[in-house]
Amino acid sequence: MEKYTSIGFTKKCHGLKGELKVQVAEEYVEDFLKTPVVFLDIKGRQLPYFVEQVKVVNELPAQQIDGLLKLEDVDSKEAAKAITSKEMFLQAKNILKAEERELEIEAA
């Protein structure tokens, strides 16, 4: 059985082309920026969504990062709205080890 690590949440729609605002735990930002696929919790199951584009918007207090996420085949506001407020996961095997990390995360 596949193991998953929770990295954050989808928040709300952004624009009309299917982008989502997301919140990612600071420790997983590099993993999030490099992943080709995220898994969203849909009715208790982790379903894969392929990443088309991702960008960090700003850093929030409490070790959270705000970002914009564009997923393949999510091309409208309505499609994006269906996957808002969902927990976001990566496969545990795709989480970088400390020695593989390139981004410096400053401890608060």
C-alpha cells in the first residue's frame, strides 16, 4: 500500500483558467516545487493530479507558504472549485531527504 505525506491544502479558485490557491507547509516547499504530481484527498482516497505549473506567492506566518497551482485537465473555475479545500499529499517516497535539499529554509 502506498504511503503519503500531507504537505498542505488547496484553498480557493484563482482566476478563470483553473488555478488554485494553495497553502504548503514550509518544510515541503521544495518537494512541492519539484513534483510532477500531487494527490488530493477526494472522499477519503488520494487521487493523483498532474502539475502543469506552480509558483510561490508569499510566505505566511506559522511556517506556511502561499502558492498558485495549475493542474492538468483543470481548465475552468468550475473544475477548480470542485477540488478546493482538499488536503494535498505527496507520495512519501518522493519526499526529499535532508541531504538532497537545495533550498535554504530559515527557521523562525
